[in-house]
Amino acid sequence: MIEDDELGAGTFGALRHEVGVVTLPGGSAYAIAVFTLAARGDFRQPRVDAAIGEAARRAVDLLR
């Protein structure tokens, strides 16, 4: 479970970063950060956002 108040995001040009705290059902909490460098600095980059989400999902899966 990721709480809205535990999320952070940063975008600067082609750099796009997401950070969140994941709390597993047993109560263990982990910080997960994904840092990317895109080929372009476009503000909207759904493919980059999807890749960040997939990386975070894989990290959480490994923690379970």
C-alpha cells in the first residue's frame, strides 16, 4: 500500500524521479526510489511513467 502523503516526484528536463514508501501487510515499510533519464525532456511521457511504475512493482514483488 502506498499512501499519497508518502510520495515524492521530481521532473527536471529529461530527468524524472519517483519516490514512495511501501507498507506491506505485515507492517514492514520500505522506501522505493526510481530515477530515470529520458531521451527527451517532454513534460508528458506516459511510456517513462509506465516504466517507473513497472520498476516499482518489480521491487515490491521482490520484497514480498
